[in-house]
Amino acid sequence: MKASDVKVIACILIDLYIFALMDGKTRSNIYPGLEVDIILKKDQRSGERTRGFVKDLLTKAPFHHRGIKVRLEDGQIGRVIEIFEED
């Protein structure tokens, strides 16, 4: 294996690790104050996203295959589909 191949593999592994950190399906990745996109129950068919900041985590399990359920600061409840990095 060439050094360039190792670099490519390392970059792919880093990207996969970062993607896993931004996973809305794992409870440990989500905390109050975090900016997220959720899907409200009424928007499940359309896939329309709602952006806001997490107030409460409602899912007690460490993992949920459709996304951790949260309450946003404005009171809306839905499942996390995307987490936004902090600056």
C-alpha cells in the first residue's frame, strides 16, 4: 500500500467519524442549546424541516432509529435529523 493510499483512507475515516458525531439518532450527541433541524409529526410525509435550539431531550433511550425526540426552545417537538456545528 502506498503512502497516498493511506492518506486517502485516513481522510475517509475522519469524515465518517465527523458524520457519526453529527448523528441525530444518538442521544449523547444532543444537549440543550444545540442548534438542530427536526421533523415535526405533521411534516413527516413532506419532510419539511424546522430549525431551532434544543430545550429538552424527550427520548430516554441512548439511540433511536428515526432520531432523538426533542423539545425546541419555542415549544415545538420533533425528531432530530441534523445537528449543526458550533462555531
